[in-house]
Amino acid sequence: MELTKADKAQLKSIIRSGILRRCEEWLRDTQALIGEEYGNQENAFDRCMEVTRRSRNFYKEASAREDYYSNTMLLPGAGVLLAEGYITDDDIAGCREELQAAIRLFADVHAKE
């Protein structure tokens, strides 16, 4: 499918929204972890190490998601974000029908993996 310049701009905006939602989710989860009471055998050092581990893993995830902005990854990236719930049908409703169908196809493929 050939994407127009307008399609590319629209998809990049949608992808940005989805990535930001994922970042917000990670921040909420991390804030909740930091605010939790320490467990029986847990202390501040253990909690810091857990936050560091999660941060490192999220950095890898976020770096990989940056690839979604490349022209060859716009449709698959939007599909992944749709399948994972970080973008919705409302987010892609403004896209032309053919584009919506392609995003949903990539979402279906990702959901089956």
C-alpha cells in the first residue's frame, strides 16, 4: 500500500499518541511501585534495583517503538499499538478507509503472535 505524505503525517501523530499513552502507563506503574510499602524481606536498595531494572527494560522497549516512525514501519507500528490497546478505533477513525483496514490487519497479525 502506498502511503501519501498526508497518510504518513497522520500515522506519525497517531503513533505518537499511542507511545505517549504507553509512557504514561509505565510512569503510573512505576510511581505505584515506588509508593508501595516494603515487603517482608525488602528494603530501599531492593526497591531501587527493581526500579532500575524496570527502567532499563522500558528504555529498550521505548527505543524499539521509536522505529515505528520510519516510513516502512508506520502501518505495522500503528497495528501493534492498536492490538496492545495504546491506540483505539477512535484514534484511527480520521484515516481513510483503506488505511484503517491496513492498520486493523496488522493489529490482527500482532494479536495472533
